[in-house]
Amino acid sequence: IVEGLPRTTVIKTGQHILIEGEDEDSPYVAKVIRLFGDESGKQKKAVVQWFVRVSEVPLSKRKLLGREPHAQEIFYYQGRSCDDEVDAGSILKPVQVTFEAPFPDSGDGDTLYVKLSWDSKTFRVLDSALVHSELAPALSPPPCPKPSLPPSPPCSPPAAAPTSRGATWRALPTPDLDVMRRAAQGEVRPSRATVSAGKAFAAEAESSSVYFLVVSHFNGFISPQVTPGTPRTPHRAVPNIPSRSLPARQPANVLEEARTRLHVSSVPESLPCREQEFQDIYSFVESKIADGTGGCMYISGVPGTGKTATVQEVMRCLQHAADVDEIPPFHFIEVNGMKMTDPHQAYVQILQKLTGQKATADHAAALLEKRFGNPAPRKETTVLLVDELDLLWTRKQNVMYNLFDWPTRRHARLVVLTIANTMDLPERIMINRVASRLGLTRMSFQPYSFKQLQQIIMSRLNKVKAFEKDALQLVSRKVAALSGDARRCLDICRRATEICEHSAADPSTTGLVGMSHVMEALNEMFSSAYITAIKCASLQEQLFLRAVIAEFRRLGLEEATFQQVFVQHQALCRVEGLQPISVSEGLAVCQRLGACRLLLLEPSRLGVLQRVRLNVSQDDVLYALKAD
């Protein structure tokens, strides 16, 4: 007996029931296998056999059905990963399930129909041995025949054969079409007999419902035109992409090929120098998928250290392992905080990529809460990658809290991988209830050393001899001493190849990129107008820029108020042995830096509460200040 329903409802073994789902209009369907109580005897539970609706099948697999599903159709679920134990309190009501071979034209809206089974990879005709129900027929239903194309009409229909319009085919006197064509082109003047024959043919064709030729008059001439028929899709049609009119341009010399390989968007054959991090992330996610549990991992490191590339390579390898049945199947979803106008849009993107459903942020959050909080037959693990996590920060931190709290639910089977640039982001900006959900599973990507940067460049070049060895070492050492950003290193090398190619007298006989070319590229990269302005700034202005970077690193965000930066500025003045400036002088320094476009400022009417952002990269600021 299930309590809480409008009236006393008796649930028996073998009955089909509806269970609370993500959507009130589409509850889960299951069959009761066994009823029991927990150890205390207070809470009743049921072991069920799940059925799935077509909306619960992943979007990429729905095309395997090969037809439109019936409005009341469900599928017998045979997936490997399934939590078949539910609380009796989640049962809504009994439901009628029929295992009929043909679908009824207009059936009862409360009756569901089963013909096929679904095993998370393919649809199959339901085996009658799996159905232990009084309503199940003795034999399994026959497979659904595939629709075929209608037969083509005969080229020359016989006389007196009935047509689709109820008319009959008749042999009509056909005029001389060649004379009519030449007359329409102005070559000859048609005779009256030809014109009369054409008119008679058109009148007879119209009255006889024959639609082969339409004869029209234009300036006294008769021109026959074929009426276009209904186009037919060819059998097993495959869309073809037109071939190139010209072949793709190949690199003209070694330097062009090296420039193509060193582009940031070029996908390398491997990820060197990150083997240990790759193995740790792979083992973490693989164990969660295999065990059917959830968890979080926080991945941090300065920009350009291969965090996102390593995680994406891990997911490619795991998806390949799932395709060959080495691990259970799973869903992979990726969201980026930089692509959202509001942190709450994360709910909308996750729901749309997971189910294809569009909803508002609040509705999407409620649906995801139900999905990850209730048991369901679709229990495939979901792996969620959240890049630029610090941009999802809100005052109440509810977005971060939900992302870290959902994996802790028993039925969620959710693995969350978060990526940010600050190692101590949880301690700096997260409140305790959010940081505690994150756990202690963390991965830190250290900046590349000069040997690692040199190895990365050589692996991308892949035996293309375009650089001198000393030139590569110079670039690697310069970048490693500043930030260890591999992307900055690739950009400098690409610019050095352009300088080398333009400096040669004959482009076809260009030599290797040498030290002089690399030095010129380094000077261009680190000698922009912004860097010159920083070098020419006053001492207090340079200290203010250093205070801005220090405050950004303390907060873990790329934004701070003037009041927060001013506290850092006063501390730096004491460290340097300078007299601290007043608040008004600090505001004047901040306004001058904003006028030079080194800083982005809010309106000055906010005073000390105006927010401050850098308009240049932190690497450029550090390089300009270190050069002095």
C-alpha cells in the first residue's frame, strides 16, 4: 500500500507503475519485480524493471529507430548500468502497459505500448521470454517492415488504364513538335494546320486529364513545355560535397610548412610533457565511469600550460574505449564560462546538450536537479567539463554549489572536471559550503620549463628542419623565464619564420631561422606601444600596476575595486621604502593609467568603489617592469 496518493492504492508484484521523473508530463515507467522494506521497516522500497521513452534515449541514438515513435510507445530497457531500486514514495500510480504487435490508431491516452527493447546501443524486437506479464502474448511481435518507395509510373501508359485522378489514358493526335519548336525560335512560320493541331492537342489533353504537354501562345507562335512532375528521392541517396575546382595550396617552402605546424589551432599528434597529468586524469574519470559513481576534480595552472588540451585528449581516449566496450558508455558535455553572458546560463547549456531541451535558467536548474537527484533507467554516467570556472562566480555562489553538489548525490553518476587559472581559487573566493563539496581531488599544471617548451616545438615541427638549435633554445628560455606559456612560444616562433622569409633575397632559397630573427621577433612581441607606455610611466604608476596584479592574484579574479588595489599599493610603497600616497593622489594615478588605456575603469563618480581591470596581459606588465 502506497501512502500519499489521493486514495489508498495497492501496488502488487508484476504491475506496471509510473515513477517521479524529470518532467511532470513524462514520468518514468517501470514494472514491479519485488517489494521489500529496509532494515528499520519504516521505508518501503521496490525493485523494478525499467522502460524508457524515446525522450530518454540520447539524441545521437534516436536515429537508430528508423521511424517516428508512437505517441504512447515505450521501450523495454536492457542497459548494463541501471539502478533498479526505488523508494515507494516516488511511485505515482499504476499504469496499463500492452505488448501489442500493431499500434492502435487511436488508443487510450493512459495505455502505453511496447514493441521493441533498448540496450543503450541499438533497438531490437522484444523477446517474449523477457516479458513476464499476463498481458504479454505468447509470440513476439513481427519486426516492423521498412517503408519502400512507390513504384514508378510506366513510361508509355496503355490505353484505357485508370489514372489516379479517375481519368483514362487515350491516344491523342500529336502535332509536329519539331515544326512547333522551330516556330517558337523564329526559324519558320507555322502553318495554320500546325497551329490548329496544337490547339486541338491542348484542348483534348486538358479535357482528358492528360498532363504531359501544355501548349501556350506567345506572339502567334506555339511552344511546347514539359510540366515538371513531383521530384522523387533516389533510393539510398547520399549527399555529396562538390570537389575542389583547384587543389588545396601546399606549403611553398620549409618555412611555410613550419608556420602551419606551429599555429595554435593546429592539432598536434601528441601532447608531450604532460604524460603524468594525462594518466592521473584518465584514471580518475575511468574509475568513476566503471564504478558508476560521481566526483569532482579541480584542475588549475597558469594559461598556456595544456590544461584544456590534456582533458580533451583524455575524453577522446575514453570515448574510444567506450565505443569498443572496454568501459560503460557515458555522455560528455563541455561548457565554457567565457562563452556565457550570465553564470546561470550554465544550466541552460548543460540541459540542452544533455537532452536537447530548451528552457529558462530557473526551469533548467529544476530539471537538472530532478535528473541528478532521482533514479532513472538512463543511468549512464555524465562527464561535465567546466572551463574558466572563475567566471561562474556569483555573490551567492549557487551555480558553483550546484555543480559541486550534484556529483555527491547517490543516483547522479555525474563526474565534474573544472578548470581555472588560480591554484587556490577555492580558498580565496569560495565560501565553505561550496569548497567542502569540491573535495580534495586537485591537479596542478606547473608552467613549462625551457626544456619542455623546446620539446613541444620540436614535436610540432616533426623533423621539419626550419630552426637553428640555438634559436629554439633562446625562445624557450625567454618564454620560460617570463610565464612558461606555450602559446606565446608558438607565436614568437611563427613570427620568426616570417621575418626570416622576408629578409631573404630569394624566397625559394630561404635558410634556417637564426638568432637574429628570433631576437627581432622577441623585440616585436614585447615592445608594443603598451609596454613602452608602462616603461615610461612614473614610479607611482608602475607601483599601482604591480598592486593591480597582486590584488588579482590574491582574489583569483581579473577584476577588483580601487579600494582593494589601493591597500596593495600602500603595502608596496612601504616595502620599497617610499612614502604612501593619499587616496586622492591614488585616484589621480588610477585615472592617468585609465587615460593611457592601460586600465579599464568604471565611471569615476563611484570613487573608491569603481572597478578596475587590466587592458593588457599580465605577462606584458611583468615583462615591462622586469626590464627596468
